[in-house]
Amino acid sequence: MALRPHNAKKNDTDEPEQVVSQHRQPEKGRYQLQVDRQIKKSFESADEAEATGAAIKKSFPMVQVVVYDSQECVGKRLEVAS
């Protein structure tokens, strides 16, 4: 019985391979926009986060939208403007 040739790929560089993850890496902004308790995006300013959250809440009033301040550990729940 003939042996199969061994076709191992050789890595000529000494650099380690990058591990690719299916999970998104956390963003570095202070203010995190949470929709139904899931972090969607982070922002450097509270105004940007609240404006984006208000647009989401206006389009989808049934979802829970919170702007979370990661340094103060306080969340601000956004409501539909009357």
C-alpha cells in the first residue's frame, strides 16, 4: 500500500498566528449603549450615546434602551419623548 505524501505547511516566519474570535471585542468608550440589556456600541460622550439611543427608542418604542456610564457605574434609561 502506497503512503500518502505529507503536505504540512511550514510557517517560515517566527510570528505567532493570530487567533480569530467570533465575538466582537469590547469597545473602549466610556458610555455604552444597551438595547434590551445587550451592549450595542460605546461612545466617548454622553450626548452622542443619548442621541443614538433616542433614535432607536423612537423607531422601536418597545425595546429597553439604556446609556450606561462605565466609570460611574450608572445607567440612564431612555423613554419615548411625549
